[in-house]
Amino acid sequence: MVGKILRQWRRTSMSPGVISRSMCMGMAVGFSPTVGLQAVMCFLIALACNRFWRPAMFDWVIALVGSLVVNPLTMVPTYTFYYWVGCQAMTCSSLVEFKDAEHIKDFVYALGDGTLAIFLGSIPFMLIGLPAGYFLGRVIERLLEARAQRRRVRLLEVARRRREQELRAAQSAQ
């Protein structure tokens, strides 16, 4: 995950806070029960915010990485937990146990109490995803900034050594 963010960071010059804001938005979208739409949602939110609110507000690629918090491997247990949490907030007609991803898709398409329970159950996780994504993004930003600083110091040291060697060579030639 950090490798993808690092490649994106190298390709573009990002203003401070873009990674943390993008991870924050991506994790909130990732925790939403919008199976298959997370990439489109990340792109559209980033496009709208960058165009109409403030340029360089979000990077949609980094937001997409953040949205992978719920992926096909974790979807069944996550949506089961969403359903359980949602049923605690409202009255569900019957508790359903999810067996696989196809079962979830059929259940969501049925548009019954279960869908509302899943949406209600996902809200706390979306809200938790906001500060968690911002914190994770900020940690990654600090790591990247420290890495860039170490590289600058290393390049300055190499340039200083070359200059000293050139001066010694010039002095010994005289």
C-alpha cells in the first residue's frame, strides 16, 4: 500500500496534507456499502472537490488505495458485521447469516430491511474511517517527507565530496 502511494507521490508534486486528506476520504468511501463503486466514487469526489472547491485537495489514486480497506477478501465478514450493527440500531425482521459475496449481492438487491441495516451499520465505521484515514495518511506523509529529507542530505554530501575532490585535484595540479 505504501509503495503505491510512494510511486504516486514521486510522479506528482503534492501539497502538504493531500495524502492524509485522500486517505481519509478513501477509507470513508471504502467503509461505505457501495460494492464496486468505490473507485468511481473516489474519482468523482476528488474531481468535484479539486475543481470546485480547492485545487490539489485530493488525489484520487491515493483515495482509491485507502478505499481498499474493505476488499473482496474481507467483504463477507465486514458486511455481516454491518448488518449486525444495523440490526442493533433498528428492528430487523430476521437475522440473516451471510455465506459468500454472492449472497450479499442478492441480499442488497432485494432492498429490504437488510439493506437499510447494512447502510446504518456502516455509518459508524465510515465515521471511524475518517480520523483513522487522516492519521494513517499523515504518518505516510511524515515518512515520505523524512525520506525526501534524507535523500537531499545524501545528495548534498555527495556534491560536497565531489567539490572537495575537485579542489584537491586542482591544488595538486598546481
